[in-house]
Amino acid sequence: MRYQCVDRLEDFEFHDARLRANRLDPDRLEASVQYLNLHQDAAQNPFEQDMELGSASLTMEGFSVLCYEPARYGKMDADGVIRPVGPLVQYRGAEAWQKLRDVLRKELTILGLWREEDGSYYLEGQGELVYIENFNLSFTFEKATIAWDDFVGKAWYVDFGKETEE
């Protein structure tokens, strides 16, 4: 691959990226990622705006699932505040791994990904099982590498909303 970024997930915008696992073992995740965007200020971005990458590969060594949590849906109360409905369900250990494996049998859409204060990462995702399931995933890794060959154009959000401003 022509470009490579190691341990700098913050250089990327994962919102709406599609991830397909090629390998998921205890201690290692290998995946292909579509619709991944590189931020303008990243060292590997030669352009003056955030750019969408061609197909990228993601490898996480020392990958460990901390918690898998099916998302709860919200309902607006009389005060206009959206409150979660239903009990909070969290899977840890072997159950969390199995839930992630189930979701990764097909592509998943990443709705958000960020680093927590404790150094772990948090992913909001949407997977297709029998039905679409939103979920939250906490995980850690020792090394993350994203590699790609080309840029396909401006990130989808660069001009988002500009057509309505004119």
C-alpha cells in the first residue's frame, strides 16, 4: 500500500465508514474499510481538505473487546428530553466476543469512533443480523495500522449543506 498510518486513528473520520472483517481472532482484527476519510491536517493528506480514501485496510494487533452493548432506543418525555427505553444490557468477555463476531459476519457501518480518557476506544456501530442492530463497543489494541493506495475525492461532508446556502 502506498500510504500507511500507525496508531493515529484520530487522523480519520470514521462516520458512515463501512467495515468488513477479514479476520477476527483473539488478539487481532483485520478488516477492509470503505468510505473512510482522512482529516486535512493529517501528515499523509497532501490536499487542503478532508479526503475520502480508496479501499483501506485496518489491522489491530493486541485487539481486545472490553464490552458489547446493544443500543437502547430513546423516547421523548413530557419535558422534551429523550430518555433510553429498556434495560441497559452489557456483554463482557466471551459473550462480548461472540456478539462482535455475529455482527462482523456482514458489513457494519461505523456511526462514530473515539478514544476515551482511559485510553480505550468506543465505537458506535450498526450491524445487520436478522435485522439492523445498533450497538456500542468498547475495545483496546496495542497497535493499529491503516493502509491505502489512493484518494477518491473530497470527504462527503466537505460541501455538505452548501447547496442549501445558495
